[in-house]
Amino acid sequence: MSNEKNLPYAVVCGGVNIDIGAHSFAPLRAKDSNPGKVELSLGGVGRNIAHNMRLLGVPTYLLTAVGGDSRASQVEESCKELGIDLSHALRVPDGRTSTYVFVGDSDGDMAVAVADMEICEKLTPDYFASQKELLDGAAAVVVDANLPRESIAYLVEHCAAPLFVDPVSTVKAEKLQGLLSHVHTLKPNRIEAELLSGVKITDNATLHQAAQALLDQGVQRVFLSLGGDGVFAAQQGETHLEPICKAEMRNATGAGDAMMASLVWSFLAGRNLAESCAAGTAEKVAEVEKLISEKGEKEKLAFVGDGINDAPVLSRADIGIAMGGLGSDAAIEAADVVLMDDDPAKIATAMKISRKTLRIVHQNIVFALVVKFACLGFGAIGFLNMWWAIFSDVGVMILAVLNATRALKFKE
């Protein structure tokens, strides 16, 4: 697989769910009926990560399991539309496709959830062994802890590609104990990090101790989510704390999955620790996604940026525009257009030039078709001779070229 940014492919190993989400309009009342709204969507940590990676332009295979029910068709159709490759996924004819039910409070945060993910137990070491060629050819492999422990152990021990691991939850993070020696990137939250490191995080000093304990187990990079306090990133000899972006909380579900996707994207693009951390907390991607969902079918969304954390958004927008002088290397490489003199006013100039060029193109097409069809018609009834045929070919070409030279002259 390849893409317009020439990024190699990645493989995500994990769960895919039918998500049924319920959100209360008011603070939840226990053991009572709460007015709210219920929505059905596609989810699962593995699928969500793969979805966000595709939005960032990364060619992505998803190794997961689906049942033989109607929900499997929903999963397959959705992944097809998103460009997620499911050709290597495990089909279980008598299995139930995973379903995840969660209830959100009025503040947008999750209050409780129930997950029917029994089918994930079918994702055995033997299945992943059958996919070893695909896994070894990947530039990055993402593992979510919904997999059985023995399957995670197989991937840790046998996968040649850099391994990115998402603990998913405190309960499932226990599967990772003793299996971190070959992990490239680990993305735990505070509680998961405490469990895996054995260090209670109470202040800045213990935060550093917990991250170092994970690095000492063999993890190359740790990105520790601190909720409203931001993200703490660490590798041997280097740490970085990235403040959280200011945003209105609507739904926290899936935020960690989007961050993991951005970490993989940053790795594939060669970003350092601080750049990866900044990309992982960028709120602009969510805003661009909202704008894309609202724009018309024929409309295009352009984004102008110059910073490290603009790179994922530049990749996602229909047209990414970066500053060539002041812009970061990450932004320039991700952009479709680069303004070499850092003058945003040149965007308007470029639009005027492109519109004039399109007008000339349309003029030439209409002129050529009208002349050729006219000569063809009159020639068929004997009104025109060979010289008119030559004019309709060579003459039209010369006139079209002369008309096209108008594009070379533009007055701002």
C-alpha cells in the first residue's frame, strides 16, 4: 500500500466494535431512567486508531475478528469507506461481532460501559503467526490490550516492526506486565502507568520515576496521559511535558485512540519526542474534522499552519498550506502548498491565478470542441474541404496555445 505522502503502511492489531452510546442531558441518577440520546456508531480501540491513521494519510491494515452476523457487514462497509484494509481480518461465521455499550454523563465523560468482546479471544497467536509476513513488512504495528495476553506476548516476541501498545484500561493493562521489553511506544494514562511501573504518581518527582521505571523495562518511548494536566513524554535521557489544548469537553471517548494514531504518524514522519507529543495533543484535528463533516460535497477545506502540531491537520485538510520560511519542517513536509515568503496574502493571489487558469482551460476546451464538431458536421455533408480539416486540427491547437499564454500575465 502507498499514499500521496509516500508513507509506508502500518498494521493495527485489536478490537472493532459496534458502539451504542447513551448520553444523559442532566447529571446521571442511579437506578432511574435518565432522559438523553442514544447513538449507534463504529468503534473499538483498534478500529478507532486505524480510522484516525487513515485520516492522517497512513495506509493501514486492521487485524481483527468479526462474526457472521449483520453487524459484521456494517463493520466491513464502514472500513471500506474509510480505506481501512480488512482483507486479512479473521472471519468467525458462528461468532458475535463485538458490541460496546457506554453511558455518558451530562459533562460528556463516560460514567459506565459494558463490552461484549468475546470474539477477540479468537485472535490467537496462531492467527497472528499466519500474518507474520504482513506484520514484518509494516513500518509500525499497533497493539491494543483487548487481545489475549498470549497473543500480545507473541507479537512482542516475534514482531520485527516497531511496536506501539495501548493499555486500553486498568484491567486490560495487567496483561502487559512482563511484556514491555520490546515495546517501542507505550501510551498509558496515570492509573495504567502506576500499575505497570509500580510507582504511585503523586507529584512531579514520582511522575518522572514512573516513566523511568517503564523505560527501564525496555520501552523506548512513554507518552503518559495526565488528563487535564497534559501529556508527559519520556525516553532515555529526555522528557517533555505538553500542556493540554484548551477545548470544550463534549465526549472523551476515543480521544486516546486519536492520540495513538498521531504518535504513529509522527514516528513514520520522523518526528522527535517533543514534536510527537505536540502532535498527540493537537486540538486542531478535531476542529478540522468537524468542518469537513459540515462542508458541502463540492467545497474544499484549506488549512494554513506553520507549527509542529499543525502537521497532522495539514495532512487531513483538502489543501494544506505551510509557511516556507518560518514554518517547521514537519509542517512543510505535510503540506500540499508552501508559501516561501510567509505572506498569507499570497493565498488570495494564488486563488486568483488558479481561477484565471481554469477559465482559460474551459475556453480552450469549448473552442476546440465547437470547431471540431462544426467541421466534422459540415465536412460530412460536403461543405468543407481538406484545408478546413487542417485548420480544425493544427489551427485550433495554435489558437489554444496562444490563448493559454494569457495565464503568464497576471496583474495583482
